[in-house]
Amino acid sequence: MKKYSLEISEDQAIILFELFARFADTNRLNFKHPSEYITIQQLAAKVDKTTSAMFNEDYKEILSNAQKRISNGFEGNLPNDNAQVGWIQKIISDYFWPEFIDKNGMIFIKCEYSKVEKIPADPIEAECFINHLHILDLFTHSADLPDEPFWDSEHPDFKDAWNLGKHISEMWKVKLEKDFPKDNFRIYLSKSDNPIVRFHKVRKNHINWFEKESYSNQSENEKNKIIIIE
């Protein structure tokens, strides 16, 4: 497992502020251009495996300095006295370094669990249903197709989303290991549809997701559209 370290510059912090200012307007992580997306992708890879949280005091200072630098002439909902640095931290943490909760032995991403009214009875089905993230839905992109499949897997934006999904998968794995050291988990990144990251806890006497009988009948090409991290 690759070890990450959190080292970002004020210039990168400015990109984060602009990104989450747009989030305040749309409730989506709207990336204006693939280059900005790649920058966030690179930031996503800079989480320290050994830290207890994604952000520390040094990072808060960097964000505060960046906030001052763009306080004049910025278009959008710039974080102010009513939206402190903690707000920025929470939004990015929900996606890249999420808070997990244990509900009757089932592990869920807290911010996603709160959105679901009815939970499937099967624990693995429930976890995969709630703990999944559609990467392309996070940002504005040009990988759309008019019919199924609805995304062009050869488009640069799709490939960027796939690469970001790899980072998020590894980060979820590290966070789960830290929060639940006695449990084993499987993280999946699939590209047959929208690049999707999901996870579930491994259980005895339960079939893991993507290990149904139909899997043996899939072509090698289909099997290569998913990455499993254990």
C-alpha cells in the first residue's frame, strides 16, 4: 500500500477554495476543466496514512492564507466568517477521507448513510448500495454519449475519473484499516458504467460482491473493467 503525505501549496489551496465555492452553488463538485480535475486528483493522493485525520493545523494555516489571497475579486460564494476552513475540510473529506459509522455490524460512509431511507437486509448488498461513489457525477465533463453506454471510456475526462477512482479506492482502504483494524474489506473500482468506487466488509458465509456465479461466464475484457483492492 502506497503511503501518502499531505503537502499542498497555497496555489493548490486556492484551487480547492474555488472548487468548493462552486460546490456551495451547485451541491456538486463541478470541475471546469480536466487540468483542474487532475490537480485535485494529485491532491487526493497526498493523504498521510498515519494521520488521524486528513487535515492538520499546518493545513488550516495554508488554507487561511489562500483564502486571504483570493478574498478580492473572486466570483462565487467565497467562504467567509460564516463558512470557515472547517467547512472546506468537511466537504472534501466526505469524498476522499470519509467518516465511517458502524450500524449493527455494517460499515457505512456516514454522509451517504444519512441519505438512505430503506436499507437492504443483506449486509453486503446494503454496504455496496450505500457505500458507492459515481466519479463522473462529481464534475462537469465531456465524456457523454447519446445512448448506452452513456459515457465514452476512451475520453480523456473518463480516463481522469478512472485514475481519480484509483486514488480514492486506496484512500478508503487506508481509512477503513485505521478505523476498523479487526475487519477485512474489499474496495471495488468498476468502469463498465460510470467509474464507480464501492466497498463492503468481508464476511464468513457471505458471497463477496462480484463473485456471483455469473462472474465465471464473463469475458476477460469484462473482468478487466474492475479493480479489487483487499
